[in-house]
Amino acid sequence: MDKIPQEQAGYLAEAFRCEFVSLCGIWVEKIRRGYLESRMEVAKRHQQQNGVVHAGVISTMADHSAGYAAFTVIPEEYEVLTVEYKINFFRPAHADSLLCRARVLKEGGRIMVGESEVFAEAGAEEVLVAKATVTLAVVHKDKMPQKGSASPE
């Protein structure tokens, strides 16, 4: 895949860490055109009652990572919003960390489709625990909802 300019990669890696995603502890590891890898160290707060990583954490990682993979292929004056996503969980995530590999499957001027695979890492072992397909709307920044409003003006 093509490289993206270092300045754009730095900006996207910084923007990736919005407040909620930072709270989850997810960060960018690799970024290039149409592709993004994110990682998260698993803490007790990420686990559900049985000690496995909560599905909501895995879903957040998959959705957000696919969205930022999409950001690498659109012009600066546009943003992306998730329209729909479907996620399959293959096995419980018993892990020290999670790794997400997200890629753009279909570029488009209005609608894009991405895919995320989330892996549980325990020691040197990497196990696929979930896979998501994410549909994204490409929206001009002027048409984005303003903070505090439910819809664009």
C-alpha cells in the first residue's frame, strides 16, 4: 500500500486519540494509505465479569480503527461517519493486549467499506477474536453536525 505524508500520518494518529478512545487506552501503531493498526494494553477495566475483554471494547477498537483507515484515502475537507457495522466474535479475548488491523475494502465518494480484524495477544501468541465490516459515509466538513446539535444545519 502507498505511504501517506508523514505530516498527515502524525495528524491522524493524534486525532485518532479522541477523549473516549484515549479513555479506552487505544493508540495507533501503524498507518499508511488505506490501512491502520491500533493497539491496546488490556487492563481490569476492559474486562467483563468472566475476565475476558468486553465486547464493547473490541467493537470500539474495530469501528474506530476502520474509520481512521478510511481517513487516509479521503481529501482533507471531508470526514467519515459510521453508517453501520457488523461484528463477529470468534472466541473470548483472554489477552495481555489487543491488536487491530483495519483496511479500506471499497473507496467511494459518498460511501466506503472497511474491515477490521482484532487479535488477542498473550505472550508471543496472536489469536483472531473478532472481525468487523464497517460502512462509512464520506461527509464534507461543512455538512457535519455542529457540536451540541443533533443534525447538520
